[in-house]
Amino acid sequence: DPLVMAGRRLAGEAFAGEVVDVVMAYSESKRPSPRPLVTVRTDDRPYLGERVKVYRSLGGKPQTAEYVGP
């Protein structure tokens, strides 16, 4: 719902942006999995601390990510 998202963006709970870079990285486990580092440019001001989980919905399925800083 665009109206709900607008309110969350104004409150700093959500942001919209453009992917400007992707660096492929892998987890450090016995069986490494791809964990790309995605750089997003946004004019929004999200109120996020480092290492906070962020979410997006793609095709109705949620995906999680970790915010690492400005």
C-alpha cells in the first residue's frame, strides 16, 4: 500500500532507493553460500543502527538483509 509506505518512509522506518553496486561475497561456513553486498542510493533518511535487519518483498516472498552503515 503506497500510503502506508509513505508514512513509514517519513517516520524513518522504511526507505526506497536504487541499487548502484553489487559485490559478490560468500558466507564463512563449511558450505559457503552467496551473500552479495548491495549498495543502495536513497534520498530517504532511515533511522537504522548498524547490523539491523532490513526486509524486502520480492514476488510475495520476504528477503532479509543487514544494514551496515551509510
